[in-house]
Amino acid sequence: MVDDASEMASAFLSALGKSVRGKTYRNAVALGISAFLLGIPLNLITGEVRRQFHDKGKAVAESNLRGVQAGYRWAREVGVPIINLPPLGQTAPVLSGNEAMAVGALMANCRLFFGYPITPASDILEWMAKELPAVGGAVVQAEDEIAALMMVIGAQYTGLKFSGLRNIRPGSNWRTLRCAGD
């Protein structure tokens, strides 16, 4: 499954890159898309691409710039930035990986979270407990990891949809803690 998705993304980036005159690199197209989605101004990202590829020669730098611009244009046509970064000189928010995953779950409409406070996922439970009630959601702290997983399974039987999050047990092969959305 991952291979299929990976091949599909690669083919899309290649096709978008080929739509631009001259040789273009898939990574540059992906960078342009990512820059737009993160709210990074195009002039900032093209300036950095010029700086990074200055020593590689004009042709390589220009190819990468065309790819970045193509990706940025495509993303601007089909979407809206996910994050709007503050203007230069102002500070941007800094999130841990756990906080970023919790924010992503909330943005994906997670409204019910089952968890158990154990490293490394305690931050997620704490963040969700603070933020979910403000959007009509709830957090349930279980007595252990197994109970949290059983609550997830029970909630799934009620028809709630779930998105995966973080490993819930140090040293285990379980890689997701589940979060319910609609």
C-alpha cells in the first residue's frame, strides 16, 4: 500500500515537473508545494534555492527554481496555506512532535481522545485534555494502555471514525493511539 501511494506521489510530481520547460526535479516541485502549504512566501523560498544551488551552475539552479515555482503555483490554485508564518522578525510558534501530532488530529476533526499518561505520549494526552473541550470534544484517561485501546474499539463500534496518532507503550510494537472524529 505504501509503495503504491509512494509511486503515485512520485508520478504526480514527475508529471508536474515535466509541465515546466526544461529539466525539473521532483524534489523541487515538492518543495514548492510544501512552501505554499506552510505559508512561506515564494520569494523567500526561491531566494534560498538560489543560494543553495549557486555553486551547482546556472542550469541546475534555474531547473530547481522552475520546479519550486511550478509546485507553488499548483498548490496556490488548488488549496489554501495550512500555516501562515509570521512576518520576518517576529517569532513563530514552536511545537514538539507530540504537540504537532495533537494539533494535526484536532485539525482533522478529532473530538474524542482515549489515552493513558505514559512516556512518550503523555504530552499528547495533556494537550488534548486542555484543547478538546474548547471545541466540544472530550478526553478519557484510561487506567492503562490496554483499557485505552479497548475504549477505542468500543467507540469504533458506535460508528465513530478514527485517525492514528502515537505509540502508546514504550518498547511495544503498537504504533498508534486512536483519536475519534466524525
